Amino acid sequence: MRAKTIFAYTKEEWGIGASSGGGDYNLIRSFYFSLALTILMAPVALFCLMVESVR
């Protein structure tokens, strides 16, 4: 006997973009977003550490 899959939301309930992109696409987009945040935040963090060490 096969179990019935129950979905919490339909595509209409999710709204715009409900059916766009697959799992791989979302994973890659998430990776690049994390990479961009790291590139933006690393200089700020290093600057804060340098300012603290001067005091």
C-alpha cells in the first residue's frame, strides 16, 4: 500500500513564483547570495577588529 502525500499549500496559495525554479536552482541561488554577503561583510568585520585593536 502506498502512502498518500499531503501538501500543506497549493501553488495558488504560495502566490507568485510558486512553481518557478527547481531545488538545484534555489540551492545555487542561495549559495551565491551567501557568497555575496560574505564578500560584503568581511571587510566590515575586519575593519571593526582593527579599530578595536587600536584602542
